[in-house]
Amino acid sequence: MGCALGKEDRTRRTGHTKVDKWPWSCRKSRRKEVKILMLGAGDSGKSTVLKQLKLINGGGYSGEDRWYFKGVIFANMVRSMQAILEAMDVFEIPFANPTVDRHATTIFAQTQRTAPAELSPEVYLAIRVLWADGGVQECFSRCSEFQVCDSAQYYFDAIDRIASPNFLPNDQDILRSRHKTTGVAEFSFTSSKSPKDTGTLYRVIDVGGQRSERKKWMHFFEGVDLVLFLVALSEYDQTLYEDGSVNRLQEAVDLFRSVCYESPWFRGNTAVKVVFNKTDLFRDKLRRSPLEVYFPDYQGGSDYAAACRYISDKFTMWPPAGHLQTRRPDSFICATDTAQVRMLMDSVVGTL
């Protein structure tokens, strides 16, 4: 899930892990710095990976960081409830209890200019009552048909804890928070492969995935050792924030082809690894939102493994270009799971 960080996007953070092992045919000798560029469409989870790296390799989040994310989480909750209420109007879904309408007025009265430092008693009560309403739940069951934060249910289910006076976000709260990435975020860490090794500096760079941010990407293409291209598996039935007519998964496929197969930037020693994210949401969604509705050539039903193969094949359908970089084995992760991100980064560190 892509989200936010603290001051100045809280320069992004790194981790390490261990999963796939592969031969590195173009390894550089005694390299002291490795540049890893994370690419992908908006909401693919790049920012969440960066936040995990802060937890794994950066010593975790300070009290100041957690106060910052407190405001981000409050803003996520308010905006998510606003999105649901707006969708209810579009879908013509009434409240199960008409008396809760006054609480909708409270939610719409909140502005987005600044992240609130506290969740007022009125807003807390409004979210709590609205989330319990049958009409709101009916609308939320159609959340793939409108734009709403992936973590909305997680936060709404925890409303009593989050609204408590002493609330300070825990690591999972922070990982699930969302804030659009603009500009560039970077986190660096060192890792040694042996006791005598002085250590290699790994620079992990995240650039915004929304269409408006992609024009900045080329400024970071030079000298890249590895491209981590993130894809949100669960977004096969969703459309872009920027263009409601474009399927998010198809956008990811087209973006990968244009950047990693057709672009002249990544040559020779640049490797590419596709990371399929949001496996938890994907597994759950397959049972209620058939993949074949959005991709008619898919024939695997709700089988998770078959669906994963189908989608991963979409990122290997083109013949290699003459300059094409080395392709690394794909990984499937849930970016809010620290252990899985640790394994992913161990595999990266172990082969660069």
C-alpha cells in the first residue's frame, strides 16, 4: 500500500531479506555502492516497502515520526469515509438508519488542508456510527468501484483504539497509512557479506508512481544496478485515480513494458526484478471479484496460484531486446508484513 513518511517525506528507509537465490552473471567486483530504483504505478506499495526498510535497517520510528503519522492516519480515516459517502450517493444506496445522516454532515465538514492533530469527539462518533450502518457497509462491499484507501477497514475497525487520548501509532498503523508520494524519497543502508567485508552502501530510491510524477523518473535512471518494479496484484478490478477508464493492472503491464523493455536507459548490468504486492488482498478478493470479468482470457477461476501465474506471465510476454538487462525471479509479498519484506531485501542484498 503506498503511504507517507514524515518530514520532507521522511527520506525513505531500507531493509534486508532473503528469498530467491540466483546467479549474477554481470556482478561487479568489489563494488562499494549499489543503486536500487523502485518503480511502479501509484498505490503499488513502494512507499510501504520504504517504510519497512526504516523499521528493518533504520532503527524504527521515533516519537516525532509517530506523531506525524498520527495526523496522516486521521486524515486517511476522514477522507476514506468521505469517499464512501460520496459513492453511496452515486450508487443511490440509502442509510439503513436515516438518523445517521447528521453524522455524514460532520464528516463532510472536515477539510483536507492539514492533517488533524487529534480526532475530535464529534468526528470519532460520526465515523463509529457511520461504519456500523448497513448502508455504509453495503457501499463499502463495492469499494473496487470507487477510490478509497486500502486500509480503510483496518482503521475503521480500530476506531476506539485510534480515537483514545493516548493513541500513538504502532508499526502496523504506520505501514498501512497512505500519503501520495511526490518527488523522491531515498533510504540508504550498509550491509556486509562477511566479517572482513567493510560493507556495501545500498541506496534505495522511490519516485512517485502517479502519471504526473513519472516525468521525473528519467533523472534517476543513470547508474542503476537493480530496478524493483512493484505491481499491486489486488488492483485487477480497479481503475486509476487519474483516469477512471484505465484498469490499474493493465496500466502496470504497459508501464513495465515501456520502461523496462522498450526504454534505452537500462542496459548491460542493470537487473530488473518484479515484486507482486498485496497478496493478502488479492487472495481474499479473488473469491468475490472474478478475475475473468476484467481479463476474459483468464480461465483459472478463484485459484490463487493460477491467478498469480496468469498475472506474472503478463510481465514476461515480450521477446528480450538486444540491450535488455538481466531479469531476476519474481517475488510475491504483502508489503505490510515485515518478515516478507526482510526476506525480499535479503535476497536482493545477497545477489548484488
